Amino acid sequence: MRVAVAQAGPSPAVDPHSGHDQAAPPRRAWAQSLDNALGHLVEIPAAILVVAEIVILFAGVVARYALHTPLVWSDELASILFLWLAMLGAVVAFRRGEHMRMAALVNRASPATRAVLDMVAVAAALAFLLLLQAPGLEYASEERYVTTAALEIPNIWRAAALPTGTALMLVIALLRLVERAQWRTVGLALALVGAAVGILVLLQPVLLGLGNLNLLIFFVGVVAATVFAGVPIAFAFGLATFGYLSLTTNVPMMVVVGRMDEGMSHLILLAVPLFVFLGVLIEMTGMAQRMVAFLASLLGHVRGGLSYVLIGAMYVVSGISGAKAADMAAVAPVLFPEMRKRGADEGDLVALLSATGAQTETVPPSLVLITIGSVTGVSITALFTGGLLPGLVLGLMLCLVVWWRNRHKGLRAARKATGREIGRAFLIALPALALPFVIRAAVVEGIATATEVSTIGIVYATLVGLLVYRCFDPKRLKPMLVDTACLSGAILLIIGTATSMAWALTQSGFSSQLASVMSGLPGGSATFLAVSIIAFIILGSVLEGIPAIVLFGPLLFPIAHQMGIHEVHYAMVVILSMGIGLFAPPFGVGYYAACAIGRVSPDAGIRPIMGYLASIGVGIIIIAAIPWLSIGFLR
């Protein structure tokens, strides 16, 4: 999952693909004006759509549970607006250069090479968007003959979101080529992308005779080449899928758009933008600060006490926001200044922050849990229940490392809080501490679905901020809503293109071959789990969590089921394994985001983080070996 935050500035792994380098000329005035106009044209409707989804879903909860008169049209309207929110959010992310990409290699290149690679990223995205225009319009046109069940309106009102969003991104990509780079750089980038496409087209007669070897060429070769060149992951997946289907099969390209629509339209994924917004809301209302202050009053006086507080705070906050960016941004600014006062090493601070990001990947309502449930069919309520104890086990493993590293250190500026101070901090934090329990109770008691429960959390956090903490800044709402749409669009576009790629892999027969190989491994389920752990650590560092889950979850979860592994148990193992890859340097984008949030040089934390990640690895082995830790509390 994407973990960079706008407030912290771009980290090396999520550097904008604008192509704007020190030698680039100033922006062309007309292009800049058009770019700004497009920004307002897209950002305002995207923010309004986030609010509309909150209102519609919360109204559905109230009508069904309180008034006993369900709104039969609420889910359908929410689904229609959701696709528009996803596409407009993707446009915002594209304009800001915030689509997920692996830029570790790009950032190590010389300034001239980096400028070319940044323009290659834009040119590759432009190529995919151009290829998608005709199939997108055809798909939307076909959907006009379909009438929705509840609202009884043509489905083109929903399907038009895809061609509209891709057309807007196409315009923005052209503006980037015009306004942010030298013409020589632009020409070279376009020539490189055009040459790559041309070579594949010329080789089509050869490719047709290669059979499933094309899977390696497109889904390994093309994807690896584009991802390591810094092309945003969503567009890398889309280009590989489009190339494979168009050059080696007779499948109409409208299928690519249809599979993208299918991947982005699961109503359960609506929890993604809503929980992202809840995460920034608890930071804005001061709820996160109160929770951290209470934990600090309990443990701040012991050796490494604030490190324990950091681990506990990330666990608690993860149970509210679901997004690692929101978690780290809420906790680090509160704890880091005091930890520095007490002599904590900056490298150890950022290393522990990154490790807790990996530790809490299974703590509900994690966006990865929501995604894995939507693409594999596993109950999200079961995943929410099963994710609590594994996160606690890994937290204890991190605490052991903290104790070992601080056992001989003296205490500096540390005072034990009195019972009265602890009680006062508890009372102040109580409304904030209650939020995870409110969310959990609403799902378990059937008041709301896993999607709707986020709206209950948003309403609760708003009321607490307004009435209890008196900390609510209306001026921050618009940027928060736009940022929510931006992050959600980046995630959902990856899910859409990865769904089309997974469909292509399935149609090729790859899934059955993979199932045969995996099920034939010696050692049965134990070997399968071990291979899965290693594979998802690698996938987590290269593809990040959500793309890897969307791409490989539908393929591997049925195999796990056939081998007698409970789906929830398997989900915990692969999610935590991906967490190690996501937060492990040198490729883990989560690590660089933690450095940006903590304002610490990435070099400082590389050595300290190894011990923390090793302890998490041991914890994952324990969780894999003891299924009860994941499924013991399931009903």
C-alpha cells in the first residue's frame, strides 16, 4: 500500500514523476494555467464525492438500523459515485505525481538520466492512456443498454467514469511533456517508449508462436522493465496486460476496461477512502495526541519507555485509521521530540517506526485486510477478528528488541507520572480510546457492514473533536478530502489494472499450472507457507502490498484452501510477510516514508532496522506455526 504523505514531502520511493529537474526550463504560462484549471475542475468534485459517500452510507445505516426502513437505492448510488471517486482521485494523483512507483533506482541516477527516466514514466503512462481511449468509449457505450436495478437509470452514468478519467489523465500527461522538461529530454523519452512498443508490434508473428512463454515476456519482462524504470505501477500493469492481450490473443481490448471496472467497483473497497479520511480526521481532532499522551504517562519513565509507547500507539492508532501513512504521521510528531530529548538515536527512532508499520499491517481496519477480503472472498469481519492477535505477537517481539537495546542505558529527563496524572490522562484520552471499540462493536453486532462502519467512526470522531476536545479546523477539511481522494485513486487504479492482469493470467492457464506446482511441493502445507513467506517478502518490496495481493491473492488462496490452510491464517502470514518487504530498505517504500515523516536521513536507520525486522521474521514463523493465533477467536 502506498504510505507517503503529502505533509512530509515526497520520499525517494514515491518521488513525483514530473520530470522537473534543475536544468528544466520554466513552465509555459498557458500550460500552467490550463493545469491549474484542470486541478480545480477535478479536485473539487473529488472532495464532494468523498462527502457524498459518507452521507449516503451513514444515512443507509441510520435508516436500516434506527428507522427500520432500508434505503434500497443507497448501495447502488454509492457504487456509481464510487467509480467516479476512484477515477477522479486517480486523476488528482496523476496530476500531483503521487501514483505509486518504485523510484529507488531512478533516484540513484545522474540528474540528466533521472530527467529522461521521469519523462519515460510520463510517456509510458501516455501510451497506456492512448491505447485505452477507444476501448473505454466502446465499453461505456455498451453499458448504456444496461439499466440499474434500484435507480433504473442507464449504467453509462457509472461506466462513463473510466473514459472520462483516462481522458483527463491523457490531457495532464501531454501538459507534463510540454511544461516540465526540455524538448530534447521529451523527444528522447518518447523515442524510447515508441521504440519499445514498435519492437513488440514487429515481433507479433514470433510472439504468437511462443504460447505461455509470453507470460514471462510481458508479465515479468515488461512489468520489471517499466517498474524499475520508475513507471507508476498501475500503468506498468496496464501496459503489460494490454500488450499481452493485443499481441498474443484475439481478446477484444474492451475486456481490459471491463476487468478494470470490475476490480475497482467492489463496494467493499469504498472502505478505502473512508478509512483514509478517518485516519487524517483523528489526527486533526487531537484524538491521536490524547491516546499517545496516555500511553506515555504509563511507560515514559522506564528504560526505552517511549519506544514501548511508540509500539503501543501504532497498534492502537492502526485500529482506527487503517492507513500506514496516517498512523505514522499521527504518532511520530507527538513522540519523536520527547524521545530525542531523552537521548534516543535518530536512526533507531525511524527504524522502530518502520518496524511498527510492518507489525500493525493486520490490525483492523487495515486497508490491506479490506483489499484481500474483496479480491479473495474471505470474510472481512473474520479478517478483522483474526488480525488482532498476530499484530500483538509481533509487538511483543519488537518489545524484546527494545528491552535488549536499552537494558544498560541510563534514564535521562524521565519522571514517573503520578497516579493522579495517569488517571487524568486516561480520562482525557477515554473518548479517543473508545473509537476502536465503537468500530469493532458496530461490525460484530451487525449495526453496519465493514464498509459502512467507517462512516460511524467519522461521525464519532467529528463529534468528539467538536464537543469534547474542541479541536476541529474547518479550513483543513478540503485539503483532507482531496488528499483522501488522491490516495484512494492511486490505490484503486492499481487494483483495477492488477485485476485485468490477474484475469489475463487466469485465462492463459497459468493459475492451474501454478496450483499444480505449489501443491506438488514436498512437505505439504509447511513448505507452501514457507515459500509463500519468502515470495511475499520479495513481492512486498517490489510491488508493495496491495498490488501483490490483488495480483496473486486470487491465485494462491484457493491453493492454500486445497492444502487445508485456513484462509484467515494464510492471510495473516502473507500480509505480515509483505509488511517486511514494504518497510525493509533499500527498496521498501514504507521505510522511506517513515524517514520523511520523522525527518531522518534514510542512511541512519538501515543498521538499526535489521534487528527489528529479524524479530518480526521470527514472529511470522511463530504465527505460521500456530494457526490458533489467527483463527482462535473466530466464531
